[in-house]
Amino acid sequence: MTDHHGLIDAVAPRGARPGVKRIMVADGARVIVFRFAAGQILAEHKAAFPILVQSIDGHIEFTADGRTVDLHPGDVAHLSARLLHEVRAVTDATLLLTMLDPAAATGEE
């Protein structure tokens, strides 16, 4: 078992950019936490692997595949690999990103 506590306090926004910190690498997954200040945007980009994004705290607008969905605490979205997406924080917010990477291994740094 691999665990981590205190996601909301794991990182803080950095000026005009969201704060970002990898908090875990486990068998088949890389877990990253983002901390946004209201109004911050993570510009359109894509991930090499399928991903799960979950709102931990705050309100996030998540845009992908021509749709925008509102993510509130407890909401989750799944994206296929290489799908362009953008994140905008409506309020101060914490986003948990899980990259579903089959090559990820526990103990990797």
C-alpha cells in the first residue's frame, strides 16, 4: 500500500501559475496535485497517458473534446491519452491528477 495525506496543503500557487507537485508514484500510476488561485489557467495541453482528474477543493472548469464541465469537490473526469484539455480555476482550487502509466513503479522517484 502507498498512501499520502494532506493533499490541499501539499503545494501552493506560484505567482501567476498554479503550484504543482508529484506526490506519489505507484504501480501503474503517477499522482500529481495542482493548487490554483482563482482565475489561474493551465493552458491547453495533452498527456501521454490516460488520466483521471478530480476536484479536491474548490471549483474548476475542465475543457476537453469540445466540452466544458464543472468539477466540484468529489467530481472526477477521465480522459484518453493525447486528448487536448485545459483547466481553469473558478475559485481557489486543488486538483488531483492521476496519470495511468503502466510503466510507473512503486519506489520510483
